[in-house]
Amino acid sequence: MKMKSKKGALLHWVVFGILAAIGLFTFLTLNVKVDSGVKGAWHLQFLEENYLPAQEKLLELDIQAKEVGTEVLKELAVKGGFEEQSGCGSVGYNVSDKLVNFNLWNNAEKECFPDFTQEGSNLFLKRFKQEITNKSISKVLFKDQYLIGFGNTGVINSKIGSYKYQNNFKVELPYSIQEYNDLISKARRLVMLCQDQKNLKSCLNQYKLEQYNDWNYSSCDEEKYLEKERKVAFCIVGENGLRYNFGLDFSSAQAFKVDSLQVKYDDINDLYLISFEQDLHADEYSLYYTDFKVGDKKGSVEDVFYGFSEQFNFLESINLENLLEVNCPLQKEAGSSYLCYEDGVFRQEYVLKDALINPRDEANGKEVYITATSWKNGVESEVNNFVLLE
């Protein structure tokens, strides 16, 4: 007797397995009534009355999901990737005669970058439920440029039986939610580069020209630099025209050096008018004047006055409040502080009169130097420069 080949035996069991699988699928999936008749008529009727209607419903679901998903991405982008409000709050600006709130992606204490995929999923489920009432979707995923959804089981009933299908979908959207990754990376770097720069606008302009030329201040249509307590609003046009709005907080724990220190002598009243550019970031200021030979020293107060001795020199200091309201009379009193606005710049002024300062006394006069520092959260800035009183 000849033995069957191993290949023949294997083929036999493969064919048997396929036929068994088809039979099991038909038994579990379909609830049908089979009548004898023209060969193939039942199959054609099943396609027309059960399968094709199910595919039409799934196509309708794809169209609805794509429409809602597209609108969700637009709505999310306008809110900076959040369904509602950022955990860091928001900042409001008047943009094109309309108050616009920009969700902040950070503040002085923490980062609040959006969990954009979760925010998008939550917003989609809410919007879909509101707009499409005859279908139920329980879970959605945003993945790259695709939206994937999972819904309930649908049933198509006809005279010859029932056909079950899942209300699932996978549709391609015109925008990729992963674009947030690039925006967040750039935002984090921009904050790092500019938060410790006193002239924030100058720093931002520099990097906008070099690396952030697709970032617009406040509006993608009518760009305007708007800043409030070092919080700046941005609008970015992404791929396929999607517009992202959000704000960044460039607050710094660092105290900035005092700029533009000037001294004017009033020979009629024998007093000095000390002035410098106001820093809204500062909590307060300190003035120092001394006959100690400081020259052009810079650095911390401890470093510039290293070696000072009360036996040979004097060193006086005055603390000044950071004024917030303009108060600039023509007649100013000694020992008083003022806030003046001149040539587009707010300047803090102080009127100094002290018998220790007598540089015009040829017999007893000494060289006297003055400087100013700012304070922020209990931290004092470095000394930028000294001015010799004359």
C-alpha cells in the first residue's frame, strides 16, 4: 500500500479548517432563514437588504465623524489645546476691538501644556453626542492625522435574517493633532531663552526673525505685540491653515539690573535728581551712594563694596517703592520719590539731598558715587553701573 505524502495530508486539513471556520462564522454572525430557490438568489438578497444598508450606515458614520473631528480640532486650537481653561489660567487682550482670552501654557510656578489627545477625545465625545443623537460612540483616539472611534453594535433586520456590525470608524482629518508636539517644544524653548531678559519684546523679536517667523503676536490677521505682566499672546498658523491661540508667561524669579541711571544737579536748591527707567517686574529699588572708590565696578552689592570700611568711608542706602501711578510735579521735594513719563518711557525719580554729598566743596569735598538696584521676591539685582556726582 502506498502512503499519502505529508503535503497531501496537510492540504486536506487546511481545506477542512477553512470550511469549518466559514461555517462557524455564518452560524454565529447570521440569524437567517434559508429557503430553497434559485441558486445565489438568497445571497444577493442578503447583500441588498442587510450588508449594503450596514455599509451605508458606516459610511454615514465616517462622514459625521470626520465633520465633528475637524470642528473639534479647530475649536481646540482656538483654546490652545484645552476643552475649557488651562490650569495656569488665561490672559485677556483686546484684539481687533474684541476681548480675546488666551489660555496660558505656563505661569511663574508651573507648566500647563495641554494633554491635547485627551482634551480632543473628551471634546469629540461631547460634540458628537450633541450633534449625532442616533449613534453611540464610547471611545475615540486621535493618532497623527487619523481619528479612530469605537461604538455600539448595530443590527440590520430583514425578512431573511439579521446582520450585526460594529459602529467603528477610522477617518483621515485635514489636520494632525501631533502638531502640538512641535508647538510645545518651541514654546518651552522660547520661555527659556527670554524669561530672564529684561527687554522681553526685543528678545522675542530677535528669535521671531531667526526661528519663529511663523509665530504671530496676538492675531494671525493683524499682528500686534500685547504684553501684560510679561504674559504674551500668540497666534500660529499650522499646517493646512489651522490656527492655534495661546499665551506664554515670561515671568522671572530674577531681579533685573537697573538701566539708564541718570543724575541731574539742581544748583539753586543744592540737590540731586536721581532717575532710572521703571521696571514693572521689580517689587522695589535700592539707591546706594558712597565715597568709597568703586569706579566702574559691576556685580553683586557684596562684591562691589568689598573692602569697604566705616572708618574711612561712608555708605548710605535708600529703599524706594516701585510706583504704579504717574506723579510728576514740576516742583519736587527732597527725600521724595516720583514716577514720570517722558519721551515714551516711564522713569522712577528720587530727589536726594545730603550734607555728606559735597563734591563742589573744594576744601572738603570728596568724590561720591551713586547706583541703583532692583528687588524681586527678596532677591536683589546686580549693580549695573555707578554714576559720579558732580
